[in-house]
Amino acid sequence: MNEQTAVTEATAVPATKKPALPDAQTVTQVKHWTDRLFSFRVTRPASLRFRSGEFVMIGLMGDVNEKTGKQKPLLRAYSIASPSWDEEMEFYSIKVQDGPLTSKLQHIKVGDEIIMRPKPVGTLVHDALVPGKRIWFFATGTGFAPFASLLREPETYEKFDEVIITHTCREAGELTYGAELIESLKHDELLNEVIGEGFWKKIKYYPTTTREESPKMGRITDLMRSGEAFKDLGVEPLNPDTDRAMICGNMAFNLELKDLFENTYNLEEGANSKPAHYVVEKAFLD
Ligand SMILES: Cc1cc2nc3c(=O)[nH]c(=O)nc-3n(C[C@H](O)[C@H](O)[C@H](O)COP(=O)(O)OP(=O)(O)OC[C@H]3O[C@@H](n4cnc5c(N)ncnc54)[C@H](O)[C@@H]3O)c2cc1C
Ligand SMILES: NC(=O)c1ccc[n+]([C@@H]2O[C@H](COP(=O)([O-])OP(=O)(O)OC[C@H]3O[C@@H](n4cnc5c(N)ncnc54)[C@H](OP(=O)(O)O)[C@@H]3O)[C@@H](O)[C@H]2O)c1
């Protein structure tokens, strides 16, 4: 998906009629994590199939246009944070105070409806990687969302012996959604039964903050360059024979990691049509 299509305002509908929401789903849970972050769950259409790690367009009806009297759906790209087998859909969201969508979306409550276009797409999927021994998930901010899906996906543990997840945020509170999700895997009876008892022992979690004190401070890119991250994790630096990676963060982070992968670790970028060593997706435009 390109930048033009990732942020879409779809076909206009007349405001005189009750807005038709053919792709409406009902909110079943909302959880606020910080003043800038929240997660929510919605019903899942019975016919919707997706691969863990993909994203969809979701949104709300926009305001009535005073000139045309029409209302349009206001849609944005969102990673699906729940795994492909889950009977509901989960999303992990930013709250941008003057953001066209999230200034409203942050107020949703259980029982409200949101629009979800049932066309999942994306590059952060197992199909885009060739087999390996170890998989790395690199996230900043809400870029954790696709990995919340892939960390609950049995294929992740069937295909890899080790799963390393790094999450860099400005403040410690921004790590909580991810930290609690990873902790919950230990006690998830269904996953331990389906994937295998103790599957979560394959996970190495490496959270860091950059602007507030926490047990590990610094950008993951700097911690990799200095070798500190590998020393802390007790693993060798990435190697094309064994390591596969997925990246989801802000643009500068994605570009810096791509440069490290290509020029220091000799990894090749993959795609759905041409699986290779690593894949990248933006956590948001700009
Ligand atoms: C492929 C893809 C997947 C995405 N998945 C998610 C997701 O799972 N969760 C999510 O919250 N957002 C996600 N986004 C961003 C999302 O599409 C919207 O930009 C976001 O919901 C804000 O919408 P808005 O209309 O309120 O503001 P917009 O007008 O879209 O954005 C306003 C400004 O807010 C900042 N911003 C936007 N999104 C974020 C963010 N996630 N984190 C930090 N700053 C941001 C940017 O500086 C942007 O210019 C994704 C974007 C892409 C391209
Ligand atoms: N997070 C907040 O508390 C906050 C509050 C109000 C407004 N905002 C605004 O919201 C937008 C997004 O903020 P965000 O914090 O969600 O996301 P962000 O700016 O993308 O930062 C998320 C994390 O990524 C790190 N990072 C940035 N560039 C990197 C790179 N090239 N390599 C490695 N790590 C990198 C940041 O470290 P650094 O800290 O070193 O940059 C930070 O820890 C920004 O426009 C910001 O001004 C944020």
C-alpha cells in the first residue's frame, strides 16, 4: 500500500439518510493505557480472514460537510493487534489531540460502532520471510501493534527457536501495553495448550525508554551499534544464516535499522512476492 491509499476518505453518502455503515463492527472493550495511548476490541466479521501482522482501514463517520451536506467515512490504516485465530479484533491506538480520526476515536465506548474495511494487507507476515532460527521484532511506540498479533500467533513459535522483541518508547508508561501482553502469555492456558506448554520461554523482551528513567535507557539502534543490546540479551549480532526480522516504527527508525541491516548485518529485504531476511512497515505516515 502506498502513502496515498494508506489514509483514505471513502465514497460520500448523503447526510439526510442515517449513515449506512456496511462495514460496522461493535466495540466490545476499551482500555486506556496513558493519556496518549489506548487499545480496544471489536467484533470480527465471520467471513474475515487475515494473516497475523497485517493491517486494515478502520474509522468513524466524519462530520457533515456544511457545503455539500454529505458525510464521509474517515478511515486510517491500523495494524491488527490480535492474532489471526482470535474471534474478535484488537487495535492499539495513539490519541492525537487534533488528529481527524483519533480526536474522536479515543472517546469510543463499549457498544459503539466503528467502520472496518475487510481488506487486510501488509508486509509484516511470516510469508515474506525465508526460514531461520531466530526472529526479531523491532518496534517504537504503537509499532508494537503488529507484534502483539505475531507474539500470539502459533506460526511464530513453529518456525523459530527464539523470538526477540525490542520496544523503544519515550516514556516508561508507553511500554505497559506490550509488557502486560507479554507477561499474560505465561498464564494463557489456551495458547500454552495449542502452541505447547512454556512456549513463551522462547521470548526475549527488550524494552527501552529514551526520555524517562527506566531499567534500560537508549534507542535500540544505538544499543545495537555499541553491542550493548546483544550483550544484555546474550545473543550474537544478526546474521543472514540464522536471523530474520520485522521492523515497525517511525520513518527515521525504520530507515536507520534498514541501513544497519543492509550494511552491517548483510540482511536482504523481503516482500510477500519475494521472501527474504527482513521486512519493514511504517507505524504511521511521516
Ligand atoms: C500501515 C500503517 C499502520 C498503522 N497502524 C497503526 C496502529 O496500529 N495504531 C495507531 O495508533 N496508528 C497506526 N497508524 C497510524 C494511523 O493510520 C493514523 O495516522 C492515526 O490513527 C492518527 O490518525 P488521525 O486522523 O487522528 O491523525 P493523522 O492526521 O493521521 O496524524 C496526525 C499526526 O499524528 C502523528 N501520528 C499519527 N499516528 C501516530 C502513531 N501511531 N504514533 C505516533 N504518532 C502518530 C503523526 O505525526 C501525524 O502526522 C498506522 C499507519 C500506517 C501507515
Ligand atoms: N511520546 C510523547 O510523550 C509525546 C507527547 C506529546 C506529543 N508527542 C508527539 O507525537 C509524535 C510521535 O511521538 P512518539 O513518542 O509516539 O513517537 P516517536 O517520536 O516516533 O518516538 C518513539 C521512540 O522512537 C525513538 N526513535 C525516534 N527516532 C529513532 C531512530 N531514528 N532510531 C531509533 N529510535 C528512534 C524515540 O527516541 P527519542 O526520544 O530519542 O527521539 C522514542 O523513544 C511526535 O510528533 C511527538 O512530538 C509525543
